[in-house]
Amino acid sequence: MKKFILVVLMLAVAGFSFAQNKGLIGIAMPETHVQRWIKDGEALKAQAIKLGYTAEVNWANADQLIQNAIIQAYLNKKPKALIIGNINDGVGSAVSAAKKARVPVLAYDRLIQNSADYDYFITFNNKNVGQLQGEAIVKALNLDAATAAAPKNITLFAGSSTDDNANFFYDGAIEVLTPYIDKGVLKVIGPYPKSSKEKATFLQIATENWQADIAKRRMEGLLINDAKSVTLDAILAPNDPIARAVIEACKADAKYRTKLPVVTGQDAEFASVMSVKNGEQYMTIFKDTNKLAEAAVILVDQIIRGVKPADIKVPGAVVAADVGLAAIGDTGKKKVTVYLLQVQSITKENVNIPADAGFYTDAEAAQIRR
């Protein structure tokens, strides 16, 4: 007995924990070509481990069949819960399998559409993302002082048509910009869907799977066709890789070698924040994914523990229905409960904010602060 106690004390001194493992949380992220999904997966895993769970994370290379196989592999291990950043609604069969196995699913930053087999979705206020992008264009082009006699020119890009968030980004931005378009002081060059519901036109500006090279090719085509005889003053770009791609295309056009259009973005990727600092990309949206990951795992922990929905508390988040945005949780088959975190516009004037929030490595933060 004395020997056993001595061993226990030695292990305790060595820093071993005797806390009970709460079980596995399986984390399925969509892909790695957008930097933020790598960081999200790692942050989710770290937070799950912090709360006493075993955690595994895998990325699906933007292939829903691969992600479904990842999810099934998790289900074979009898997890306590799944956190899924899906690729498209083809994930529905895997979510149904989770429900049959009585494994709760949290949709992470992307609504799982056409499914009634889960109850919770956590994301940022994605309509506000678009609104802030639109407001940045209004400010940068001084549209309140513009005239129909000398209108400003803009072209429009959207995200993947299979990602419901792309609809909210676009609709938020276009709601801000439409009054100026209607007054004739802002002219759209190329396709102009008045909302994401105009599917045929929206597909013309969409960027499938958020692939930056697709956006670059479309921008190159615009520059030698619809935008050949005009100078673009702004480009609505939904995220940072697409923003950098369209900027790269513009730099190859002599018209833009000394002055680039105002280009929006999202995700505060290091390369784009440096571009904002250096006066190329005009702005980005900071979505503190560290806080989103923390909030997501806190939510999942309460779901696993059987906390009543009305008693669930998620730090830094509001329930979408409480702020008039319940539609964000409409899957087409069910309205799930949605928790929303806030976002922030980043321009040259406040470029240090993501660095000060610990969003980058120390070396990256130092470059931004120089």
C-alpha cells in the first residue's frame, strides 16, 4: 500500500493528471487551401483537450466524400459528439448516421443544409460580414458624394454556391450597395445578381469551393472583356484568398499598376493583413476563430452533458433568433438553434487588432506592428 501511494505521489509531482477522460470529440474540417480552416481545426482540438476530452481533427481536401468517410471513421470510435465544418449538403448522409448512433452534431461556421438530423449551428454574424464589406466600399469611394454623371465602377465576386455563408456575405454587401447602384452613382461591371436568390446570375459570380485560381481566371476574363474599356474603382471580394487572386490579376493589367481598385476581403489572413498594411488590399474582416473554436467546444460540452437548451450559455455569442436572424438556421428541413459571434472590419488604420488578439505567430505579429 505504501509503495502504491509513493508511486501516485511521484506521478503527481511529475505532472501527470488523473482527471477522467470525457470521451472523443471528432472534428471534421472542410479543407486546407484556405488558411483559416487549418487554424480552426487545431484550435478546436486544443480547446476540446483543455476541457478534458480526447480530440481528433481531419481535413477533407474540399471533397465531401472524403469528409463523409472521416465522419464514419469517427462514428466507429463511438464519439461523444462531432463538430463539422461541411463542404456541401452531401454531408447529410453522414449526419443522419450520427443521429442514428445518437451522436450530437454541431455545424461549425457552415450551415448543414437540407438536413433535419442536428440541432445546433455556431458561426459569426455572416450578414454583418457583407455589410461591413459594403460599408468599406462606400467609405473608400466616397459614394455619398458621387454623381451619376461620373459614376464609380465595381465588379462583384461571391463565394462558393454550395456554402450558405456565401449567400449571407453577398446579401449583406449588396443591401448596402444597392441604393448607390439604383441612384446611378455606382455602376456594376459584369453580372449583377440583386440577391443570392437570383441563382442563375449568382452562379456567374460565384467561386466554386472558394478556389482562388478560379477567381483569378474570372478576373482576367473580366479585364479583357466587360471591364476592358473602363477602370474599376472597386471589387467586392468575399474572402482573402479571392481578394489576393483578383489583385494579382489586376497587377498584370497596365491600368492598375499605379492604383489598384478598392478590394474587400475576409478572415484576416496574415498575407492579406500585410497587403492591407502595404496599401494594396483595402480591407479584411477579422473573425476571431480562436474565440469561435472556444465557444464551439463550450457549447458541445453542454450538449454532451445534457444541459437544457434554454440553459445553455455560450461566451461572446448571441442566439440568432434573439436578434432577428433566425433565418440563418433554416436548413430547408428544420430551423436549428444558431449562436452568433461578432466580427470586425480591419483597414490600414486598425491593422494591429488581429495581432493584438494573438491571432498570429509572434514573428507574424511583429511584422504587422513594424
